Amino acid sequence: MFKVSRITVLRWIKNGRLRARKLGKGYRITEQDLDLFLNADTNGLVKGGSRD
């Protein structure tokens, strides 16, 4: 779908740039959170950070 590594996505989640929910050993990203991330400023953080 997107040409980024798993490590990059995990880094975005950890630093609050991409919101996600931790489920077991993995993460789930809602469509709304993905849209917010894709439409956010390239330098700014998405409000709310990661949700654990």
C-alpha cells in the first residue's frame, strides 16, 4: 500500500506522529487516524499522540 518500512511506521507511532492502538503484540490504526496523518503538516505532530 505505502512504500515505508514497518520500522518507520513503528517510529511514527512511538514519537506520536501517527496515532495507533496497541493490541497484543501489534498496533491498529483507524482509517480516521491514517487520514489525519496523511493530511497533517510534514513538520507537525498529530494531536493526541499514540494511544496505548
